[in-house]
Amino acid sequence: MRILYVTPEVFPLLKTGGLADVSGALPAALIAEGQDLRLLLPGHPNVMKGLGDLTPVRGALGGMPGAEQAAYQGGLRLWLGTAPGGVPAYVVDAPSLFDRPGNPYLGPDGRDWPDNGGRYAVLSWVAACFAGHGLSADPLWRPDVIHGHDWQTGLVPAYLKLRPDRFVHTPSVLTIHNIAYQGQFPAEMLGWAGLPGWAYHMEGLEYYGTLGFLKAGCRYADRLTTVSPSYAHEIQTDEHGMGLQGLLSVRADALTGILNGVDGEVWNPETDPHLPARYAADDPSGKDVCKAALEGELGLDHEPHAPLACVVSRLTWHKGLDLLAAAADDWVDRGGRLAVLGTGEPGLEEAFRDLARRRPGRVATRIGYDEGLSHRMMAGSDMILVPSRSEPCGLTQLYGLRYGALPLVRRTGGLADTVVDANAAALNDGAATGFQFAGASARELAWRLRQALALYRRPDLWSALRRRAMTRDFGWVGPAREYAALYAGLA
Ligand code: ADP
């Protein structure tokens, strides 16, 4: 089947979070399953530079005032090239919208670009144009299904359903990677965005007095997916639905959870070029080398027999890292060490900087984004901590499993679905792969850390747990087959 996969981010060209990792790996897995898939990407500088063999595509993109304005201001062109990994990729080359370096969503002042609504409305419009009547965006390739991701593509299903005058009926899928980001913009942009005013009401595009991009996608997509079965359930509840729970409950039959996988080309301790030594589940000795090197790199005390826990994360309340900041002293007092890599809320950045200042040799904090260091942290740590308040899927716990950094996670979303808690029954059965705690409190986190420490002091048990974690299969083949089945059901 022909699938147009529309995404605002793709690893390694443009990444702010897990969505980029998914978009860097799932398309290739789908192609390996026999799908005729092509990406559609916004033309950020790194995307334009990173695609090979760009050739112009001469189709029709008009009919939306916003797209015509972009075409008038700096040009609006579509190219077809090849993304890393050999995946065919269209790119929307609209310099007035996307020729901006750095974080795709934030301006130099650290705030959202004021025209974010317009930028992603145009991306969504171009996606819908692949289903145009008569001359489409690419006259040589017409998709059977259009699959968008997150609020940035939320208008795609709305265009397809609300503009039958412009677009041929084409099934759409929307994947929600994180319901906390919803894309709400002033209703005044409806006409500019090519959307009919009559659809602006509670049962349509309107969302708390705004034009809601994610809401529109949830309302009009033929199928909705999210990135774990538990999260698919949670987003229908008041606690996690962030205002969309009512609509998602109504659409429960169209909503499924498909777990993310891990890109084994990028995340594999047996081949990882970022590591000082490589290792495997059968022979983890290289992991000791990685631990010692990481201690050196971060200025931590050399202590091969004291556990080192790491965090690689956006530093946000959502990720529960305030809980860790509060529990960390207890962990360190009992002999644990902590390495933190992340950026985010200034208060949390300062909390972890302060911890590192107060506990030299025991806690190291690196504020920043560092792909190589994130790999070395997984390899050099005994545990990875993910105390999220909510977590759609989470990728770092999967990397932790693969690299033998046992995940200690809060029991929510994809964390609950991927980490088997080392409770007595799971230890007896040989099924455990990490640790879970339930309540979002520093006390519960500290309690679970203490229990993990007790297990760490029993090297035979710990090695068995680590071996099991490292051999779990979280590749992309299984998830790709689930998406393929979903597409087949739509065609
Ligand atoms: P989210 O998408 O909510 O940020 P995920 O766990 O799904 O969380 O994905 C986060 C991705 O970003 C992972 O690949 C993780 O390794 C990476 N990451 C987060 N912070 C950093 C950082 N400071 N440096 C390097 N990689 C990071």
C-alpha cells in the first residue's frame, strides 16, 4: 500500500523528542514489511541539507490562502529526495515558514514562534494535496492512506473530511505521541487555513474557544493510535486526557495503542560507535569499562561496586523529575550515585545543578542536549530512572533495557507496558526486567530505590535481571506489522 507518513520531526535530521526517533525508524520498518511509504517533512535547514538526490515535484498545492501567501513571500515548492536510511521523503520547501535554524518550534527568545499555527497548517495542507482532485501534489504518486503525527499534522484529517470539493476521499490515521501538546490557535485563522467556518463548533474544529489542531485530528481521523496500550486507555480519563478525554472516549473504537520500538541500528551496545567498549548480554564485561569511563567523563568517584543511576530526559514536571530531585539525597546517603543529562525547566535545571554542587563525586549534572553522552550514560549506568507523571510510551527505558541499565519507572503509560517489576512473583518466575513504583511521590520513589539497592547488593540476582532485560525484544518489526494491519483495515 502507498502510505504518506507526515511528520514534523525525523531523526537524525531534526529532533526534539521521541517522535523524531519513531519517525526515524518506523518508516524503514514499514518499507521492509512491503509498504510503499514516503515521508513528508517540513523544510527546516537541516532537513533540506540532509536529504539526498532532491528533485522537484510539479504538482498542485494551491487553494489555501496561507499556502499561497507562503508561495508569494519566499516560494512554496515540493521536492522528493531520500532520507538517511534510504526512505523516500518529500520536503515542503517554504523558506518563509521553515528556513529557521535550531529548535523547530521556538524562536530565539525561547518562546513559540508566533506563526506556528500557520506553519503547520501549510504542512498539513500540502499533505492533503496528495489526495487532490485532478492534479495532486505529486501527479505520479497518490497515497492510499495518509498517516500524520501529533498536533502539527492534526489538520490533515480535517482537510480530507471537510473539503470534499478539493480532496478525494482518502483514509487518514493520526498518532498521538503526547497529548499534552495540542496546538491551539486563534479561530481567525480558519479562512486563511482553508477551513470552512461552518465546521467551527464544539462537535467540529472548536476547542475551548480556539481552533484546536489535535482536537481536529482526533475528531476527523479515521483511525487514532497512540504509542502504548496503557496510554490509549489513560487518555480517555480525566487524569490524563488533558481536555480531550470526552472526545477520545466517544472514539474509543477507532483508538488503539501500538508500542514504539527501538532502532537497533542506533541503539545496540554490541556496535554502538559512541561507546569506549562494546558488550552483549552474554558477555557484559565491556559495560564495566563503560562505567569507569563515564565516571571519569563526569567527574564521579570511581566505585565499580556502587550503583550508578542515570537520567536522560527533558527536565520537566511532567517527567516527574521534581520527585527525583527530592529523593536523590536519600539515594546518595545510602551509597547510590546519580548522573543527569537534560534540559528543560529552569527550576529543575537548577535543582540538579545544586545537587551536583552539594554532592561532589556522587552526583553529576550535565545541562544540555548530547546524543553521544546519552549513549554513554546508558552503557555506563546500572539503572535508568524514569519517574514520569505520565508517559505515552517512553524510549529511554527501552534503551536502558537494551544497554543493561535497569529501568526504575513510575507505573504509567508505556512504562507500565514495557518494564516488568521485580516483585517477588516476577523474580521467582524469572520475568522481572526492572522496577516500578505507583504513587507520584518522592517517598515512594525513594522507597523503590532502596529496594533496588538491596537487589544490587546481590550480584547474582542483579546479573540475571540485567541479562533478561538486555535480551527483551523491543524491535520495530512487531509494531510495524501492527501498523500495516491497521492500514490494511482502512483500505
Ligand atoms: P519525550 O519524547 O517525551 O521527550 P521519550 O523518552 O519518548 O521522551 O524520548 C526522548 C528522546 O530524547 C530519547 O531518545 C532520549 O534519549 C532523548 N533525549 C532527551 N533528552 C536528551 C538530552 N539532553 N540529550 C540527548 N538525548 C536526549
